[in-house]
Amino acid sequence: MSKKIRIKLKDSSLMGISSSKEAFISSKITDMWQDAEKVYENVRTAVKRDEFYSILDLFNSRGAIDKVVESVVNIDRSQFSLSGHEDVRDYGNIRFDERELCDVPELPLNLKKEILFLFYYGKSLDLYKIVNISNGLESSDKDVEFACAKYRKMFAVRNFEGIELGSYGKKLEKVREILRRAYQLEDPGIRKDYDLYLKANTEKASGSRKPLKQDRESSLEDTAFEHFLSAMKYLAENDIEKAYRDIQVSLHVDPSNEEYLKLKEEVDNAVKEMKVNVLMDAIENDDSLIMDETKLEKAINRVLQLTDSSPLMMIKIAESALEKEMPEMVIEYASKAAKIDKDLEEKAQSLIKKAGQMKSEFSISPEKEKVFHIK
């Protein structure tokens, strides 16, 4: 384990410079975090290392700079090849983005490939494939334990400490979530139930799939699979329109494929969520809707239709109506939400109470009250 010191300028007026060396060092410190050793490289001709760090301590004690000491554990590279020729698994037709592979040069190339593969495609893999067990149902308990142990070691937090992960930071978080699902295979009871689930789905898929003509089988299946891979990648990148387009192509070739159907369901949900977000953004931020009752009710009805009249969405609509100073709408949707979900009663009553206070402030007379109804 080694130590890494990072510094940044906090308040230059507190430097209290009393020598030319202090002045020289202070001129190299910026208000962005810097590796102290790299700063030293810029001043080493004028000051010795021990003296340099003593001056940094002095600046820090005066409150002129921020200084942090980080523990760095060097990544275990014994299982990774920087040449890129020894991949963790066979990635088939997948083509990785060269820009992503060039990011974070401290990480071995084949480790980055595995991170990207699991980030973009892991969610749609079965648990065995996630940890690269090719024989799945026929694998022994020891095979499963070995594979899970390998991935735990590969993605151990200590392997990434001290590395500026950039775009790989959030990718790693998602990859670890995906791996935690696969680690459940180590539990014999869970594995037994999961194997039964896999067998049932395999039999269903093989029984319903229509055979393709021999001379077209390979090219058509390859095309469908390539579009399936693209759809998974686009979905992970939240490019919903492209994901929808590609999974439609896959299903056109192989409409009974369980993996394709499962991804299509995920894409459909993402499309639905995207539409809801657009409509809610309009309801919350488009003031012109307040002036057009028909458009407003149409937007609300569409949101509730897309969310299957979710009580949580009704609460969100009520909250938006409260911000727009529309108390009758608040009361209507908060009341509906509370009737559907008793757990939301407290939240609904709070909104209704605020709406009542708002009505009192407005002094709304009964004949002027407007009630909004779902058609």
C-alpha cells in the first residue's frame, strides 16, 4: 500500500509567504485538485523533496491550501493482459467503442471490455452467463463457487482505489449490482429454483420456435442477434428510440425468441416511462395548460392511462396542482390516491389540508369552484 497526497488552493491570502521558495511553490498550486508529486516535479530544481512537503504542511496549517492523503492499493494485474489478446470471455459479434476503451488508461484493456460488456448486456443475460459459466445447468457447485470467487476478486473495490475512473465509475456500480444477482447461485435453494425456471423457459422457447430454411438460417439469425445486442446497448445508454427500432428487427426475424421478447418488454416500459416524463414535464412546467382545461385533462388522463392509474402518479399530479395553485385538482387526485393505496393516506391528507388552506385564502365561492374529472 502506498500514499498519495492531493492538494488544491483554498485561500491565497493566507499563504504568508516569507521566502522565494515558498513563493515559487505557491505559484504552482491551483484551485483544482493536484497530485502533490506532480507539483513537486515542477519545482524540484529549486527545492528538495522534504523541504517541499514541509512547505505544503505549512500552507495547510495556515488554511491556505486543502490537503488530503489517500491510501492507494495497486490493482492486481496478474489476471489481466494489457495487450487485449487475452479477453475474459468470448464477446462474439460485439464491437466495443474505441473511445470507451481508450478512457481510463490505468485500467487493463480486457478488464474494461468486461466492464462494458456487463454494463451494456449483463441485465439480459442469465445468471450463469453473467459470471461466464458456459455449461450453466450442467455446472457443478464447485464451478459456480469458482466463477463467483473469480468475479469477486476481479471487481474487488481495492483494485480500483486511487484510480480516476471517469465514465467507468457509474458503469462499475451497475456491474456490481448485476454480479450480486449472479452470486445468488451459490445458495443451493435459490439455484435449484432458478434452474427449474431456466428449464421451463428453454423448453417453451424450443417448442414454439419455427425452424428457418437451412440456406437462410445463419444469416437471418446473425442479423437478429446483432440487432438484439445493439438494442441492449442503446437501452443502457437510454437511447430508447434506437433500442425500440433494433429489437423490432430482431423479433421480425425470430418472433418467439424469449430473450428478444423479454428485452422488448423492457424497451416498451422505457418508452412508456419516457412518454410519462414528457407529459408530466408539460403538466408541471407549461403554464399555458392551466388556461386550456381540455388539454390539461387530456394530458392527465394520458399519464394515468400509461401508468395504469398509479396512486403514486396521482399524488405527483396533486403536488404539481398545488404548486400551480389549483386546490380543487389537489383534493380530487389526492383523495383518489388515498382510496387506492391506504399507505398514501397521510401524504394525501397533508396535500388536502394545504389545498383547503389555499381555498380559504382564495375565498372561492361554491359556484366558482371547478372540479376536474377523468373521462
